[in-house]
Amino acid sequence: MTEMVYGAVSVREGEPVLPKWWRTVDKWVLSCILMLFGIGLLLGLAASVPLAEKNGFGAFHYVMRQAVFGGTAMVAMLITSMMSPLMVRRLAVLGFLIAFVALMGLPFLGTDFGKGAVRWYSLGFASIQPSEFLKPGFIVVAAWMMAASQEINGPPGKSFSLILATIIVLLLSLQPDFGQASLILFAWGVMYFVAGAPMVLLAGIAGAVVMAGSFAYNSSEHFARRIDGFLSPDLDPRTQLGYAANAIREGGFFGVGVGEGQVKWSLPDAHTDFIIAVAAEEYGLVLVLCIIALYSVIVVRSMLRLIRERDPFIRLAGTGLAAMFGVQAMINMGVAVRLLPAKGMTLPFVSYGGSSLIAGGIAVGMLLAFTRTRPQGEIDEIFQGRGR
Amino acid sequence: MTRIPLRPLARILEARANGENPDAIEKENTRARHEDMRDRDRARAEGRLLVLGVVFFCAYAVIGVRMGMMASSEPYEPRARASSAHIVTQRADITDRHGRILATNLETHSLYAHPQQMIEPKRVATELARIFPDLDRERMIKDFSGKRKFVWIKKKISPEQKQAVHDIGDPGLLFGPREMRLYPNGRLAAHVLGGASFGKEGVDAAEVIGVAGIEKVYDTYLRDPAEGGKPLQLSLDLTVQAAAEQVLYGGMKLMNAKGAAAVLMDVHTGEVISVVSLPDFDPNDRPRPPTEGAPDDSPLFNRAVQGVYELGSTFKIFAAAQAMELGLVNPSTVIDIRGPLKWGKHRIRDFHNYGKELSVSKIIEKSSNIGTARLAMMIGGSRQREFLGKLGMLDAVPVEIVEASGSTPLLPSNWSEISTMTISYGHGISVSPMHLAAAYAAVANGGTQVRPTLLKQDGPQYGQRVMSQQVSAASRDMLRRVVTEGTASFGEVEGYAVAGKTGTADKPKPRGGYYKDKVIATFASMFPADDPKYVLILTLDEPETYALGETRRTAGWTAVPVAAEMINRVAPLLGLRPQVEPGKLAGITLTSN
């Protein structure tokens, strides 16, 4: 006892880390993510073979790499999900600063791998895309700022976060990488919405978007033709979208069979942007609906858990992460089924790609950390007689 | 909302009196307010999160449903034609008044490349440059070896060219079927037909759309599937058109003119039988619109419709006809023509001195400006304007080609008395030859308005009456005398009794004033004079000929002989029988040795 009082014997605060983690983590979301990762490997076996052949590697070269990156990502996810929200916030802010500096350094030190946009740092054995790591970091920082603005006498965090978002969007547009830029903007918008954007402003923005859209449609022939082309039901079957649509049709309900698909040989981006087409062709609608269901469970369940959350920071950060994760998957699949105009965007955890996989692991780890069951001050309320 | 002040004075005072710390009250109030605010935020966030969740769920559901719909639909071959199904490739033919083809469609092919499938880009580029000399080899090598996946090479190729390209034997070169617009008669009636080009273009088909002329005006009609490909029948007569173009071209060259236009119109129906504008172009290979220089230097410029000129003395007959219609004069009324006629600072002179006075008939015959101006003074500006309006001189001509909108006449901004006088002899008002043709047709057909048209009509189209039969007949007599005794003596064509009026107008300079040595020479004619069937307007731009020891530019020496030759050629083609007087019997000469 004496030793304990004077700190000679360490005191366990609460229960051990692992049991507590297992008790409080959202096991549904966790298992969905693991399943998605498994499906990604399975599809990689089919989709990345042509790329490996083209680049002169062994047939499953990219699957091996994906497994290694994926293992790293899973470890990162588990470690992150065990941290407390406070810890997550501190590390994420640090990570954000590093990624932000790296993003600004890109024009001087980055490489474009001959693709026309300077987005990567080449490390020889692998490459890093700072913007992938910037996204979760930005969400946490912005959530922190917005949460701070909800304190009495707090800083004007909403404006700060908007300025930050604008700077990042500008930096990303310079690369150019409009996909990531729009994701950042979207994530900020969702957080601002949950943090209490005034209804008048929302209605005004919606009205302005409709007005600008119809004005552009009526006054610019180029824009109108793009929209008409997108809306028209016919599609040149020799474009990427045409191949993707055809692959989905070929697949039907149960697919043409493992390894029997043809679309992966025609589409250069079969292993990244159009992996859902490979899935649809080889495994059919069944697997595609499974994938959609997995994403939908992850996003919707996380949001429902966040409804109960009382801490504004956790609520906002969790919302931002879940929305970004969900919308990225949505855009990828929406393009393949022609609900959205063509835009390159990877399918989180399923598409091939080291940076996006590890950054995705960290982001989902944060989401898991934020959605863990934790006391929501019910006892306090009962004590203070404010219970509802 | 009632807000409790953070430091309520009553409680502070009470606390002070009791020796408590008043700051605790403030802190407690701050905490309460903060918690209140948080509760409100949380309630709102709960609602909004729920909305977000539902929105995401619905979006995923939509994607899933769409996937299911696509998966359950039938796949089609990637090389199927289905993608171009919405492109209507049918375009009706255009024919002349007798059903002879003026524009039709031809099956051909387009040539494009898939550089990613190309095996030897360099050799392909070299071979293509040999087959199509207008293609640039370096440019093609760049296109074929770059990242592009699709390159158009040629929009239309001939079967021979197709075979040659096929013989290159590279899998990266592909053909797409095309329907192209063909004008089998080449330059004939180029300005009426206009031209066509590709609109919406797919790999397997392309929409043919009209870009000018009647092809553009009737674009929707020609492409309307409901019409069932029924050809569009024009009022033009192919043979007459060909003869007219030939004669006009020769005349233009002989008279050293830089341009020429002719309009031949049926006076009863308003049908344009032939309309020529030179220089012309081949609608199969329509030149690009000019980006510099005067618009009328381009072969695309339709002088007969777009060319609004001051057409000079050809207008005099309108003043004479109106004066007779109003009962102010009759053909033998004598008018004082002593010159120069002064009006303010303006002076009106005649080309020659015709003496002190002339009858109305002689004024037309000799083409006296002063006499016509005096007639116009008797009529007055407002009545003159109304009359010219009825003849269609104040609006753009209603012919069915897009260029017709360019024929809007140039009118004086202020229809003053001096304008009235100058307009009476065709100065100060600029109209197109097509306007003049319609107005002369009204004089010729017995005095009813004529609406010019390029479409075949079923029967006579008489409009509003402009002048009486008698005035029309008297005017025709005067015009006939211009040919037999007056300025258009070269216009006599044996057997066809041509009547007409010459007009020579100085060309205006672009920056104001008139050229001394550049004219527009016009001959407005009708034949046969006793019962006119056709009106022919012929205009030469800057003609010049050397005859009888001097350079001559007047219409009588330039436009009239050309018009006479044209009537000589086309009248038999139109089915007009020459009225031959029984002539002297030719002496028979035996040529046998």
C-alpha cells in the first residue's frame, strides 16, 4: 500500500489495453474492413496480372506487394484504433504538419513518373503520395478547430479551417489533382454541415449551384455537350467507360468465372480505378453487391455510432473520416456504372496502391478509435440531475 | 430566448453580503450556458448525422440498383454500331424542277487510327503521307507514337484511297462507314446549295448537317425521318443554270469584270429558274470563310442575294410606272429636263445633254436623271417609299437560303427630298439583284407583287396589286423601246422581243465618295416584251471594255450584250418559241463545182 501511494508500484489505470480495445471497438466495422482488404487481394490476383506481365514481373508480383503493404496498413490501423482520441489528435496534427510541408515541397523535390502531375516522392523501392496522408490529418485538424469554435470564447475555428482547406485545395490544384482537392473540400463541407452550418447558407449554396449549372449549360456549348454526352444513354464501347460497362454486362449475376474475365486486358487502370469492373465481370453482381454492402455498413454504422457521441471534436472528426472514405468509394463505383462523370479515384482498400492503402489504414484506424464505445457522461448527468 | 446574465447583480450583492465568492456565480452561469449550447449543438448534429447516414445509404443503394440493372441487361460486342444509333444519317436529296439530282449522299469511309495497336507507326505515317499528300508525316509520327488512343486521320476517303490504306496492312488503321454529301454537278448552283459538313460525329456514323444556302435553311426538313427521304424540289432548272453560268463566265471574262451575277425569274410564280454568282466555288470542297479582305472578294459571297448595290438607272421605270399609276403623267407627257437640276447644294446632271424637254417615254429611253427626278418630285417621298415597299425593295428578300438575311437593303436614314430624287434613278438605295428581279417581275406580270422563291411552285402566285394592267403594259412598251431605240440596243435578241433598262452606277468607296472608274453595270430585262414570261437581271462588277476608240463601262456596252447572249441561249431551253418574222428568202447558191 505504501509503495503504491508513493508510486513505487505502477498503478494500472482501468483495465488492460487489449481487452478494453476488444470490448469497445466497433467489431462490425472492423470485420467489414478486413473483408474488404481480403476482397482487394482476391481481385488483385485477377486484375494486376496484365500489368505485371506488361512490366515484365512475375504474374503475382503486384499481389505480393499489395499483401505486404496491406499487412502494414492493417497493423497501422490496429495500432491507431487502440489510441485514445486525444492521442490520435496529437499524432494526427503532427502528421498533418509533416504532410503539409511535404506537399509544399512537391514542386521542388517531387516526381511525376511521366504522368504529367507532380504528386509523388520517389524513394527508390516505393513512392509516397503526401496528399493521401494529408487527408486524414486535415480532417482531424479541421475537426479540432471547429470543435474549439463551439466553446464559449473559443477561436473562430470554422473560418480558420475553411482558410486551411482553401490553401490545401489550391496546392492540390497546382499539381494538378482535382480529385483529391474535391475530396478535401467535400470532407470540410460535411464537417461544417454537422458542426451546424446555417440552413439559409445551405439553401443559398444549393440555389447558387443550380443557377450556375443551368447558366453554364445554357451559355456554354462545350459544357452542354459534355453534360449531354454524359446523360445520353449511348456510349462509345471503345472508351474506358464503355469497356467497364460492357464488363458489368458480361458478368451478369454470377460472373464469367475466376480468371476468365477479359476487361482487365483492355483497361490500363483495371487494377486501380476500374477494379469494380473486374469484380463485376469475373464474380458477377453478387460480389459487387457484397462490396457495396460492406462500404455502406462501414459508413452508415460509423455515423450512427457518432450520433451518440457527446464530444464535438470526436463527432466531427469521425464524421469527416467516414464521409471521405464513403464518398471515395461512391465516386469510384458511380463512375463505373455511369452515374457520375469520369474521374479517376481509387476504391479504398480494394484498389492497388501502397500510399493509398497505408493512408487508408491509418484513416480507418482513426475512425475506429473515434467510434469506440466510451462513457458519454451519463453518470455525471444523473449526479447533476440533468438526465434526459 | 431569455439569457441569464453571467453576473446578475442581485445575486452578486447577496453573495458579497454573505461573504461568498461572487466569481463562483459567474463560473456556474458560464458552465450552464456552455452546457446548454452543447446540448443544442448535439441535438442538431444528431439530426444532421442521421440525414448524412440516410443520404449515404441511399447513394449506395442507387449504385447497387444501377449495377443490378446493368448486370441484367444484355452485353453487346464492343465493335457494335449501337453507339451511333442516335445519329440520323439519312439526308434527303435535293433536285431541280425536273427532278434532276443537285445534291445526294454517297457511302464512303472515314479513316482513323488506334495508335496503341499500331505496329510500325513510322512506316504507317510514311505510307499515309504518300497516299494523302496533304497530311504531314512528322505530325502523324508524333500522333501515332504518343499516348493518344484515338486519332482521326481523314473524315472522307475514296474507295481507291481506302484500298491503298488497307494495303498498308497495319492493324492500328481502321475505317468507319460514313455518309457524305455529294454535289454531282460540282460548281453548278453552288451558292444556292451552300454545302454540308459533319455535325455530331461517332466512329461508325456521322450526322451530315447543312452549313450554308438552302442546305442550312432546310436542314431539319432534309433530316426529318418523318418526311421519308422525300427529295426537296427546287425551282432551278439544271440545264438553264448550266447555260447561264457558262454565258455569264464568258461575259465576265470578256468584259474584264471582277464579278458577275445573274437572276432569271419566272414572272408569274416568282420561281428563280437560275441564279448565278461569280466567282463561285465547289460545294463538295467548300472553302473556308475569309478572315480578311472585303467579304465580296470571297467566292462564298453570293452577289445575286448578298450583294446590295446601287443599281442605278434600272430604278427609273418604277418612278415612271408610279407616276402613271397615280395619274400624274402618261407616256407622252412632256417633262422639262433642262439641267443641271439644282436642289440645295446638290446638282443633278444627265450623262448627255438631251435637250430642253422629253416625253416620259423618251426619258426612260434616253435614261434622263433630271426627268426622272422631276417625276419623283411629282410623286413625293412618302408615296415613293410606299411603292418601293410594295415591290419588296425595303426588306431582305425572302428566298430560302441563309444568305438572304444579308440582303437587307441600305436605305437613306432620312428619306429627304434629295433622297427621293436620287432614289428615283437608283442612287442612295442599295438592293440586291434578287430584289430587282422581283420588282421587275411585278412590272412584267401585269402589276402584281411577286415573292421570289427557290422552291418549285404549282401555279402562278399573284400577290397584292401594285399597278394596273394598263400601267404595266405601258411600262413594258417603254422598256421595249429602250432596247429597240435607246441605251440597250445591243440587247436585241431576234425572235424574243427583249425589253429592259440599263443601269450604270459608280461604285461607292469604302470610306465614302464614289470611284470615278469603277461601276456596277446592270441590265434588267424581261422577255418576250408583249407577254413577258421571264425576268433576267444581269450585273457585272467593275466591267471595262474597249470599243470604238474609248474605254467603255456603261451597261449598254457591257451588261447588255452579255444578257442578250444569255437570253439567246436560255430562251430555247425554257421552251419559248421565237417569233420569227417571215424574212427574205435566202439566195440559193449552188456549191457544186
